Amino acid sequence: MPPDLNIAAKSGLALYRPSLRATLILVPAVAVALGVALFLRYGIIQNTPIGLGCEAGEQTFTCTVRFAAILLFTWDVFGWVAVAAALVQLWRPNIVAFGIGVVFAALGLVLYNTRLSALAVALLVISLARAAPKAR
């Protein structure tokens, strides 16, 4: 007979889990974040004609967005925000911290902040093993 691995259920401890409603909000939010990140990376940042035009001095909205995205991932903003949100989620589980962490981790994984974003994903997964906050 295999051992029962659901120790939390035996001890009467409820684990933190996002509700169905929260999941139905988080999944599209992460999908949109991935879509935006993929478009930024492959449609704007790594697009050679756009890059050459922006480096030549064009002052378009696309060049401004490209410069801002490059600046943000150069300073590891996506990764640090994801890690900060994941630490808050680990300390005191709530759906807002979880959502911010997972969205910025998705952005960071695509936009060159892979180490910090992967750490944030690991912390978010660990946070799912935390006890759920007691109802007030």
C-alpha cells in the first residue's frame, strides 16, 4: 500500500490555493504578459530594421518602447519585481502578490531576466505549500 503523501489533509491544515475566480483572472493575465513579452522581444527588440532605425536617431513611439524595454531588462526590473512579489507571497499569501509575481516572472523569463525570474517562479511554487491564511 503506497504511503499517503497528503500530510496537510491529515493534519487539518488547508494549503493556500488561488480560487477558481482568481485562476480565471490569472491565466489570461499571464497569457497577455507572455504575448506582450514575445512581441517586444521578437517584434521590436530583435527586429533588425527597427533596431537600425532607432540607432540612427528615429524618434518614434516604437523606438521609445524599445528603449524603455531595453532599459528595464538591463536593470533587471522584471526579475526584481517578480522576486519581491514572490517573497511577499511566501511571507503572507495573497492573490495580488501571486498575480504580480507570476506576471512579472513571465515577462522576465522572455525578456532576458531569466535567473531572477526563475527564482521567483520557484518561490511562488513553494508558496503554494504554505498554510492558507485563516478567515477573519
